[in-house]
Amino acid sequence: MIDRRHVLALIAGSLSTPALAQVPGMSRMTAYAFSFSGLSGGDIRLSDYAGKPIMVVNTASLCGYTPQYAGLQALWTRYRDRGLVIVGVPSNDFGAQEPGGVSDVEHTAHQGYGVTFPLAAKAVVKGASPHPFYKWAAAERPLETPHWNFHKYLVGRDGHIVGSFPSDIEPMDARVIAAIEHEISRAA
């Protein structure tokens, strides 16, 4: 006779495990499978940065956290020569705080905060049809999804999320720096 608890545990496990992880011989999808349309054209392919730590941040121009652009630029300046990549992803999902077009985003990021790291075109971060990266990130870290602008995901050298930092954690916070330093110090 089959133990009911064993059957329930198997069912619960199958519901909580991503389908790819259940197929023998298949590896889990990584961030390198995704790309963003660039703000000024072209594509930002995360596969171009395989083996490097990548910070993906949903941004907005009219948010109380918008000054974090300065901290993100400071991270980029400090760590880009050591391999860190930062990708800003403007989104109008939280409080409609990115209502403008390309020139508005560029003005805020470039003229307002001196941003030189790559910026994506506006993308959907939450809801029924998020950008594929954000859908994947929600599956990787279901309890750490963006709840507001300037949520920071740190993708490790292996292509999986190794850190998730909510909006209220500044880019230059010691926890963010420690996570970046850890990933940079890992063998490529």
C-alpha cells in the first residue's frame, strides 16, 4: 500500500520544481538566455557578458529612488574594469514613474546622473506579461521580486541570481559591495 504522505510530498515537489529541473540531463536556464532592447537601439544580450557578474536594475526617472542612478554609476566606475556589468531597465510599472520616452529617460540618466552603463528600452517588470528576464528572475527568486523601482538583481558568473536587493538598499550599501566583491573574486 502507498503511503499517502509520500504521494502528497511527491505532488508538492513536482509543483514547486521548475519543469526544466525535472528533466534528466537538462540544466537550468540562466540569465544568458535573455536580452533587452537597448534604449538607443540594438540589443543588450546578457550572453555577451557570460562569466561576468551582471547587475540588472529596474529604473524610473520620477521616483524617490532615482538618485540611486548616482550610486549605480559609482559601482560601474569602480568595478567595470574588474568585470561588473550594470544594465538599467526603465519601467513604468511602479507608480507610473517612467512615463516619458527615450529622450526623457536619457535626459534623466545621462544628463542628470552621468550614467554611462547600458540602459535598456522601457520594459514590463511585473504583471501578466513581464519581460522574459523578469519572469525567469521571479522563478529563480520567487520571494524576492521587485516591489518598486530600483530593485537590484545580481547575476553571478554562473548566470544565476546570487543576490537580490530591494529598492531601499542603496547601490553602495556594504551588502551590495560584498556580493559584488565575492562574485568578482570567484574564478572566471
